[in-house]
Amino acid sequence: MLSSLKLIAKAKAGNTDILHEHKWLSYLYRTDEKNVNLEQVESLENLEPNPVLHYVEKTLAILDRCYADLPASEKEIIEEVLRWSEVAKCGSAQKREEWRRRGFQLRIHNIGSARIYAHEQMAVPFGQRHLQKEDLIYTLILTHGLVGQFIRGEVRYRQLYPLIDWIQSHRSSLKWDIKRILLALNHCIIEGVSPAIWEKVRAETSQITSWIAAGEKSREHSLKERLRRLRECSIQKGEDFEALYTKWFSNRELASMFHLLFQKTDIWYVESALQDFSFEEFLKIFLLVYQKTNLLTVEQISFEPLMKDIYYDYKGKKSVNLYKKRIIEAYLGLAE
């Protein structure tokens, strides 16, 4: 069993002394935060007391179960990435305030977690550090989850450039099979969310990790393809995306605005928050974003607050709060 899984088991059994020695576990364990994507949650009331730690444990268990034959040095890298990649979602209130004062980006979890990891590595005696390995781990944390989010249309492929550039600049001295690391890491990340999702995107994940390992950069989705991916749940419920896209984007001014906005931004939790809104309402929400944000500087748009606010438990099951949804729809109805 992986050492990380043994440590998590000890902490859950009440041995909190180990938290002093393992900062990543301390941050995941000592928290009141419940920063999770509610899309895969069946009931808010029955949400795990510590859902982020539970998720990390699942990803590590997949690594332990599925990659017994992976070279130890590569497995160690993946294990380190998995145990640090979610820490920005957790931490005590006091620790999170300290991180904010240091300027760590806690709302964009991959960026925040990478900064926290880098900060914590400074406490390791220099003679015990392996800087190339740490640099790879830092870059993998920084780009953690982005393959899956690119598949969903949430982020631009260019957000993977730091990883592509790192691989290109270290290719001649690499001791590890980077393609193998990337595929195993993304398997753990995606199947940790849902085994069904992993089976669905396994082939595409393999293709994208091959692009990354090969240094390919010209792989952005078109605006239409990105919107299609962001509306996948709605399409599965019967939305005629092709007809609606043709109807609305025949308007060149609208198309131009969306091209500009989507070329500049990554969008988080959008499908989780907006899948129950019509395509027209979806467009109006983004037009409001276009009007109300500074397009010269905007890079990240998060719908996490709306996602958290739009759901509630009804008869023991997560449901859309129709009262709040109707308020939003009424407001959008005025934005003709």
C-alpha cells in the first residue's frame, strides 16, 4: 500500500500526531471547507464530512491498485502530485488567511496548490532536495486537472503550455517516461471523480497526453466545439445544439464577442452551474459577463459561487432551487 494511504488511514483512525510531520495531510484533514464540484454529488446532506480528503484518498487508491508495475520513481512523482494538488481547497481558517496574505490563488485550485507546494518545499533542507523532480511535480500540480477540463471545454489548451514547455526544455535529461506519468496521473484524477467518466474519456485523454508529451501546441477547440462541450449535459437532455448555434451565431456581432471572450478566458464550474438554463439564457449570462468584466485583464471566470447557491436538498436528493433559478431567469428576461 502507498505510504500516503497508510497515513490517511492513521489520521482517520484518530492518530493526529502524524499531521505535524505531513503538511499536505494536515491541510486536507484540518479544514471546514467543502470545495467540491456538486455535479457528481447526489445529496448535499449526505456529502462526506471531508469530501476533498475523501477524493484524494480515492485517487491514491487508483494509483495503488492500477499501477503496481509502474517504476517506483514515476509512482513517487504521481503520488506526490496527488497528495498536494487539492490542498488549496482545504486548510484551517487561519491557514487560509495566511495563504491569502501571501497572495496564493485559492479560488483557482491548481494554481493555489502549486504555490503552496512550492512554499512548503523551502522548509526542506537544500541538501535533501531534488530540484528537477520538484520542478516537474510543481508543474504537474499547476496543470493538474486541466486535461479533463480541456476535454469539457472549460479551459484553453494553452493552459497546458507550461507543462509542454517544461517537457521540451528537459527532454534530453529526463529519467522518466513522461507520457506514462501523464496518462497514469490523469487516470487517477478523472476516475477519482467518476469511473464512468473515465471510461468515456479514456481514449481522448490518451490522445491529449500524447500531444503534450510530443510538444504539440496547436490543439485549441473552435468556439463552436468548446460551446458544444460546455452544453453536453443539456444536449443529452434534448437540446438541439446545432440548430441553436446556427440561429444565434449567424449574428456576426454576437459571434465576435464570444470569440473574444472565449479566446481570453478559462471558465470554471460552468456546466455544473448552468446546465439547467436554456441555451439563450446561457448566452445572456455570458453577455453580461462580457459587459461587466474588464476584457483587457480577465483570464479566469468561475461559476463556483452560483453552483453552490443554485442547489439544495429536496426530499433527500440534490435539486435545483427553482425559486432562485426563476429569479435569475426573470432578470435575464429583462436583458433583451
